[in-house]
Amino acid sequence: MYDNKIELVAAAYRKLQDRACYLIEEAEGSALFSKDPWKKEIGEGNTRVMKGGDKIAKAAINYSMVTGNYSESMAKAAGKSPGNFSATGISSIIHPVNPYVPIIHMNVRYFEMENGTKWFGGGIDLTPHYIDIEESRNFHKALKTVCNRFDINLYPLFKKEADNYFFLPHRQETRGIGGIFFDHKEPDNSADFEKYFEFTKALITIYPELYVSIMENKHSIPYGEKEILWQNYRRSRYVEFNLLYDRGTKFGLVSGGNTESILVSMPPVAAWDYQYKPAPGSDEEKTLKLLKKDIDWISLMS
Amino acid sequence: MYDNKIELVAAAYRKLQDRACYLIEEAEGSALFSKDPWKKEIGEGNTRVMKGGDKIAKAAINYSMVTGNYSESMAKAAGKSPGNFSATGISSIIHPVNPYVPIIHMNVRYFEMENGTKWFGGGIDLTPHYIDIEESRNFHKALKTVCNRFDINLYPLFKKEADNYFFLPHRQETRGIGGIFFDHKEPDNSADFEKYFEFTKALITIYPELYVSIMENKHSIPYGEKEILWQNYRRSRYVEFNLLYDRGTKFGLVSGGNTESILVSMPPVAAWDYQYKPAPGSDEEKTLKLLKKDIDWISLMS
């Protein structure tokens, strides 16, 4: 088919990691990303973390390149053959200070199996503590525009996959307003490889731009104790999703990854209250009612 | 063998639930347990929750009796045959206000399969935010005393099972100082059934007594911001254990249980900090160093 590309992909991702950190730092204005390069038996990475900023409570933009073995059970779960693999990826999450600014997550990953199988996966999704329909529309529009540069079939497909993936069955809630998600996209040939490679690069590129614009719009909206408490309740749902369902988290923890790098996705603080229900008609209740699959955000009227 | 006993067991557990709530309320002095009886297709329960007390931040003592179907995969994981089951149990957790008071957890459960198989499971374990060796010794001594009333082989066996079960592999930490844990104890005959039934009743009986005495010793120790932050970091490990590994939580969520009743085990607040390390020689560091399996707490010198 074509040669192994893992080094090429890893190098491109690493470069875009630095660009994303730079753009987020510029917008944040006060805190900086640490650099924490690590090497373990399974591979290497650079965990870049920002804490305690004026606008950003906690953010991570992580790069890693690891090798490992797909056990029978892991391979079966993924619909793949067992064997050795190499994988590289960028994984990021941003928890803002202001409850009116959403949480964002982006991840792209590339796998190469020793038998020659290769695939890409990834996604971007937004988790507003308070859903703003216009912001949601713009976010989905921007993702659709990026997708359409590569293939007009991608957005509807990947939007649906995001709705299904970023879902908490035990709460019957989506994690947020979704976005795009895809996994196990195996390129058929070199041209197809290039398409997905460029697509994942485009996602890492657009990610900080999208978030900076959202953050700039919202970070100075006044808020109080009530909004912070609600933010912490929503953050607890984020914790539940990541620990109960997130494939990357599970894969990382069972494959002997760097625990602190994997769980840097956890919010700085989270709160749980038994049977908490927002007041009828409140903004909190409006948000809860919009945490549903299959909402066409681009057409939805405010 | 002998008739089904689920109603008998459920009635005894229900009674002890009320006793435990009463004793904890007395010691707390201000907040009371709510009563929240529920009925769903799968069964019924009574979720009793206390919030915002002077000494207790959040506590739950839950009773349930449910029926369901052990699917092929669930049965295989448990080493059982597939089929319909009835199950009843008490599950409890207490999150104190004062960081010097430990978190406690107790659970007992009884299963009956349609093919006649029956088993008991359960345990009690203590999770101090700050480990106190004398308190740990007394706690384990009390558990050993209860176990010995039934069988002198139980404590060493169940203590080891607790060390193995209440363990976070990704952190290489135990959840706390352990306690006792057992599962799938199938009585061989009626006398054996009585033994385990009485043993689980003894656990629900001793549980509030043990905790009240620990709480009384510690609840008025002064603490500040530093201790609260540390408490919230330790609480986040509790969240990780329950969502990543706890069998009861997983079983409850996949079998269509009452989500709010299951996740009432979550602490009121939890905090995560990337690569937080306590100061060398601090009490926080001493606690971390004691979060290990196979510590003989009864013989350990302070």
C-alpha cells in the first residue's frame, strides 16, 4: 500500500500542538502552558498544561507517540486484529473560569498496526455550562465548513457520531452540544491517507481559533455563586463521561499510559448534589432541555 | 436445598437501615436523612440521604430490592450462569465535613438466581483523608472482632480481598486503609445461610457504631484551607475508584438502576490538580505513603 507514516504524522501534530498552545496563551493573557516532556517504556509525549489563568481555569494540550500491543480483547472491541501498534495523537481540553464560557475538547489520533492497517480518529466537541443557541450554530457551522473542504459527506456523518458518542446513557443527556467525532477511518490509498491526515491537521488548526473567538465573546459576562455552582454540577457530568465512557481515557489507563496526562482532562473542581433540579424556566433548565441527540444546531432558531 | 429467602433478608436489612440512619442522625445533631422510597419496573428501594450537616457533608444509606436478568456477559464476568435474579442490599457512604474525619463505606447484598443459586457479598472500608494509625488499628480490630464471632478464618481472607478490591491500579494506591470485602459467598446449607445472613446483619449493625465513635473523636479538630483542598483531592480519588472500578456502581448503572441513588456515593465536591505533590514530610505525604496493600494495621505501631 504505502510506507509507515507515523513519524511524519507525529512531527506535524507536534508542531500544531505548539501553535495551539501559543494562540491560547495569547488569548488567555496571563497564564502559560507548562512543558512536560515525558518518556516511558511505551513511548513519549509532551503534556502541556495551563492552570489558574484569568480566563482559563485549567487547560491541557497533550502530544504523545506510543507503541503497544492490541490484546485479543482490545482488538475484538475495536474490530481489529491483535498485534503491535504505534499510535500518535493530540488531545486537548479547556476548562474556562467563567461559567458562561463552554468547555471544549479536541482529539486526533493515528494508529499503525504491524500488519499494515492504519487508521485515523478524532473529534471536536463543545460543552457549554449554559447553552447559547447562536454560539452553538456558529460552532457547528465552522465545523461543517472545515469538513466540507475535504468531503461534503463528512459533517452529517461525524455530527451524528458525536451525538452518539458524547452521550451519558445513565443520565439520558448528551455531554454538551456535540460537534464531530470519527474513529477507525482507514485510508484506502495514499490519496485517501493524505485527505485524512490533512483533515486531522485542519482540526488541530481550527481548534484554538474557534475557542479563542468563543472565549472573547463571553469571558467578561458577570456571574455569581449560583452560576459557579451550576458550572461545578455540569463539570461533574464531564467527570462521569470521561471515567465511565471515554474510550481514550480507558485505552490510556489500561495500556499503561501516563495517568496524570490522561486525567488532566478532569475539571479543577466538580460538585454533585443528590436530585438537584434547576428552577422551572431558568437558564439552567433551558440548558438541560437542550442536552439531546439529533438537534440540528445549524438550523435551530434562537 | 432451602426456600427462597429474599423477602426475609430484605425485611431484616430494611429494619437495620432505619436503625443506622437513626444513630447517625443522633451523632450528627443537626441534619436528618430524607426518605425517598422509589419503585421502578426493576424493583423498589428507599434512598435515604443527609446533606449539609454540621459534621456530615453528605451521607446516604440506601436500601433496594430488584430483579433482573444476568446476561451472558454479566454472568460470565461473575462466574455465574445467565438467568433471572432477585437481589437486595444496603449500600452506604458518609462524607464528613472535617477533613480529619474519614469517609466510610458499607455495603451488603444478597442474590438469588432462578436456578436456586444464592450468594452474599459486602464489605466495610474506611478512607481517611489523613491516616491516623491508632484509628486504623481500632477500625481493623473492630472488624476482626465481628468476623471472629462467625468464623476466625473470615477476617484475614476478607481483609486481603478488601486490599485487592479497593485499589486504584492507575494510581498504584489503595482507596484508603481498606477493611473487609467479600463476594459470591454461596451458603452450602441452611446453617451456612444463617451464618452469612447474621454476618451481613452484624455489619449493618456495627457500621454506624464504628463511624459515630470515629467522628466523635475527630470532628472538632481545627482545620483550614490547606486541609480542605487536600480533602477535595482525596475525594477525587474516591470518584475515580467508584466510576472506574466499583462493581456495584457499574452493575447498578448497566442494569437500569436508579442513577441518582447509585451516584449519591459521589462526594459533594472533588478537586483535581495536575501533578500535585504534597510537601516532603507533611501529613499529606505520610498518608500517601500508607496507601498500600497488605499493611497489617492491627500490628502497626504509630
